Amino acid sequence: MKRIFVPLSLVLFACYGSSARADDASCKSGTHPLPAGYDGWSNPSSLNAATQADGLSASILTLGHAAKIHLAHTPEVHFAQRPAEPGGSVSYSGMVAFEVPKDGTYRVMLPNKTWIDVLGGTAPASSTHHQHGPDCSGIRKMVDFSLKTGTYTLQLAGSGQQDIPVMVSAVP
């Protein structure tokens, strides 16, 4: 009897598919409407990320509306607080600020596995939930945070892409 060995990674890929659900080849751009609450993802504005804390006043993200954020090379970024996963010299990083108008749960949405930290001042907020975005939305990563009213810094670190859409919105 002849045995055929197949690497486990191929078996897992065949059974579960690629981890890039939002980039699935069966998803054709513009053919899948976004679910309610994700409308702001569709038409991102442009925003340059700050490379140091004193530049955050020029890098404000509007809640409920995506911005295509232009990140800097990671070595050029002086984070408000060192991220747990800062990325390497060939990755991209940066910071943006956003306002929380009332206490509640807020969701950060990204198209890739970029590391995120949400800081209130210099204290990191703890995430409360992680999940994938809706199929065919382009949103790969969603992380929820319980936040109080105030100004926050969103640190983005270790991105493989220099320009990425990012959205923060209140969770109903």
C-alpha cells in the first residue's frame, strides 16, 4: 500500500480556507453591500498618522467614518507608549486621535493584522472583544474597548501596508 503524506498546513487550508476572509476571491468589489452600522467603511477620507504625540492634533479620526491612514516607517515613529508588538524596520506605524462623546463600547476596525493600542492619556485601555469583520467587507480585524468620555490615541504598529483604512465607531 502506497501512503501519501500531505502537510498539515495544506489540509487545514483546504478545510478552513485562507485566514483572509475579507479578501476571499469569491468577494467581488462592490457586489456585497455592507451590513447596517458599517456604512462609514465604504468611502474613507485621507489622513496622515502622527509620528509623535505632539502631532496628534493634526491627525484626528472621525467616529463612524473610515479614514485611509498614511503610516510612516516604524523606526520614524515615537509612540506615546511602546506597543507590545511594535513591528520591525520594514513595517509601518503611526498614531491618530479620536474623541469619545459618551461612555460606552467602541470598536476599532482594520483590514489587516496591524497591532493596535488605545490609550487614554498614556494608560492603555483593555480590549473587551475581538472578532473578524463581516464577510466581503474588507474588514479583517475588529477589537472592542469600553471607554469613558474623552480623547484617546489609537496607536497602529507593525502594518505590512503603508496606507490602510481604519474606522472607530460606537457599538450599539
